[in-house]
Amino acid sequence: MNDNKSTLCGFACNFWKALKKPSVKYSLGILLSVGFVSGIIFWGGFNTAMEMTNNEEFCISCHEMEDNVYQEYKNTIHYSNRTGVRATCPDCHVPKEWHHKVVRKIQASNELLHKALGSIDTREKFEAKRLQLAKNVWRVMKKTDSRECRNCHNFEYMDFAVQGRRALDQHSKALDEGKTCIDCHKGIAHEMPDMHDVDPTSTVGNI
């Protein structure tokens, strides 16, 4: 009986000593375990936050978006059409690929700054900046070869045989000249800004 007590006491003492002064191997194991669990929690939380900010409801939670571009978008074929396929705000403005999406989310912090500053908190302010805002989007889409447009629209998937004459001519020409969607489809989802200071030879049509 005394031997059992001594063994139990010795185990408890050794365990307490290990907790007070763990070995390098034991400490490393704890650190790795804690780091692994923390990484899972962080990654899950980060992904959850990303998805929460990647839907139309979040996009129009700011009145600047809901009262302006969202109302324009509701009158376009991307909102309502014969097939019922809708392209929402993130479909057009947020990349699907992970690394591009993260970069876009980081860039969005600038939008939060201007929200706080009230840069476009009235219709008048928004209209005054509409051309600048449009140019920013056009520049990005040009740089990425209209990446988000091509999630749904792609020259490779087009059946030119069933397109109308005008669309066939324009798409064939664009394909030959290496143009991208935004070269011709500016204003497809939102009202065009005042183009008085834009090069009149540039293509700004809404095909």
C-alpha cells in the first residue's frame, strides 16, 4: 500500500515538475499543438469574414451603393433576364481566385476610408466622382483582361453561328484585335458618366 502511495506521489511530483519546467521536446510539442489549433481557428475565422463580405447584401449595406449604382444595376440584363441567371456585385467586382480575392479585399480598405470621410455620401458627391470611379474600375478590368466578365463570358465558349450580325462582327473584330470585354462594354451595368473629357476616339459603347 505504501509502495502504491509512493509511486502515485512520485508520478504527481514528476508531472508537476514537468509543468513547471518542461523539457525542450515537451515545450516544442505544446507550441506546435497550440499553433496548429490557433491556425485552424484563424483560418476558419478569416474565411468566414471573407465570405460574409462577399455577397450582395453586404455590398449594398452602404447607402452610397444601394442608392446609386445598385438602383442602376436593377434595370440591366445582369439583374433580370429571360434565363434567370443573375450576376451580383461580387461576381463582377471580386475575383474568384484566392490570391486575387485577398488583394481586392485589402484594396477595399481604401473604400472604407472614403466611407468614413463621406466622399460620396450624397447623390451630388457621387455624380461629381462618377467618372473617376468608373475609370478606376475600367482600368482594373483592362489590366486583368476583364477577368470577372470572363467567368461567364468567354470568346472560346461563344457560338458565333447563333449570334446576331452586329454581335458577330464586333466579337470577331475584338477577337482578331486582342480586345477585352471592357473595351466595348463600358456602361453595361451602370449609367455612363459624363464623358466630356474622355478621348472621343475611345470605344465606350454599350453593345
